[in-house]
Amino acid sequence: MKLRSAFLGKFGERWAEWFYRLRGYAIVARNARSKAGEIDLVLRRGLTLVIAEVKTRQSRTAGEGHEAVNRHKRDRLIRLGDRFAAEYPDTLLRYDIISNFWTGWRFVVSHYPNAFQPVADTNRPWRLHG
């Protein structure tokens, strides 16, 4: 059963919320938007603040969902995550990717915890790269 892409995306994000809630995370924000971009999910468990990017596919012809999180997207998530971290001092920031695949009957979920980390550029240490 094929789903419309807008519905599939929202359904995949709700599934990711459920996935994290089962593991004891609290939802801090959904679809947090700013001028710099959007974060799909912001979650917290203890001192860990998770910035999660959710990618949902119903066909693998364009590749797996996690493959769509390129360097540009990672850089954007790092910048947005830094803004959230400023609101929650004394927390550890982690960047996750949830890659959902809709089989027509159910989701197959691939979780990539700590999928990338900001790394300083040796030539320009003030600039971070994912």
C-alpha cells in the first residue's frame, strides 16, 4: 500500500517519536523551525539532548533514508543544535538519524545513534564540520 509523501513523512516522524519514547526519551520539540532551518525531533533523557533527523522512504531506488543526510544537512543540524544546547546548559548534545522504510504493511526502522559529531577544521578552528 503506497502512501502520499506528505503523509508518509508525518507518519514516519510519529513512528520515530514512539521509538524514542519506548526508550525513555521525552519530546522537547517537534519540527522546531527557525530562519536557519528545521529540526525534526529534539528529545531529552537525563543529561543527553538528542537532535534527530527522520528520513522515511517507501522505495529504495533513491537510496536509504540516512544517505540523504549529506554534509550540508549535517552542518545545518549542528548549527541548529547549538542554539538548542544554549537553552539547555549542562547537557550533552547528540545527533541521531532515524531511517524508516515503509514496506507497505509496516515500518522497518534503522536507528543511527550519534550518527555524526561536529569536528573542528584545522585550518579554520572556529568553523565546525559534521
